[in-house]
Amino acid sequence: MMKSTEIFSARESKEMEDILSRYEASASAILPLLHYVQSIQGHLSEEALTFVAEFIGVPHVRTFEVATYYTMLFTEPVGRHLVQVCRNLSCHVNGAENVLEALKKELGVDVGKTSDDGLFTLVEVECIGACDHAPAVMIDEDLHRKVSEDSVNRILGSYREKV
Ligand code: FES
């Protein structure tokens, strides 16, 4: 088995041990561990998925299944900013499709792709809990409410300035 210190710093390894210790059954730590590893590495590489599986003692295929099931986990590199457009009912009936089209046009990408400058990855997600402010878009940890086609440019601009 690979040691955590072979691919993670001592601080990161300690954090992973801490996460694992919060769960009675080590397999229950799979999602928080994958989420943590992704926050460090930007995505979940095959090496990272193999490591986490061995770390918690589950078959390798289990981490691959989880990583490919959840839309917030990525097995391929993503852009610096993750743009998540809600596609559920409230957002859909309030113009999410128009917002998505405006984002695709502005970023020059289709859903699931990363802009040429490497700054933004565009994805569609299920309800993000802001139905009363539909259509809603999450960018990284920021929730944008009542987004319109006209506000897309301004919103993206604020992230471009953060570079
Ligand atoms: S339906 Fe879009 S946030 Fe709930």
C-alpha cells in the first residue's frame, strides 16, 4: 500500500487521518476524503482514488464509482473556477436554460468543458437549495441568485479579476 506521505504533505496526511477518525466505519469517510483530496489536487486522479480506497480498506472500484457518480467530484482536471448551473424545476421554469446558453457563449465551451484560458469549467447540477431565488448558479463556493443572461458577463468578470 502507498503511504499517504508519498503523495500528500505531512499536514494533508494528518488532516486525512483526522477525517477518518470521525467515522466509526472507515468506509463512511469515503465522500469527505474524496472531497478533501479534490480540494487539494483540483480533481481526483487515478492515483488518488486508488490511495483513498486503500486508505479506508475498500475495493478500488468503490472510489471510482463514487467519484463518477457525484457531479461535484471530478476525475479529470477542471478550471480554476467551477461554474455550476442548476437544471431543476424552479430554475428551469425561471430561465436557467437561457442563463446556461449565455454562459456557454461567454465561455466558449459546452457543458462539462473547460474554457481555453483554463479559468472556468461549466457543469449542470441538480437543485442547489436556492429554488426561491431561481435561476441559481454556484461558482466555487459562491451562490448567485436570480441570475439573468444579462448578468452573466458581470458575474464572470468578477472571477476573472480574481486571477
Ligand atoms: S431548483 Fe434550482 S436551486 Fe432548487
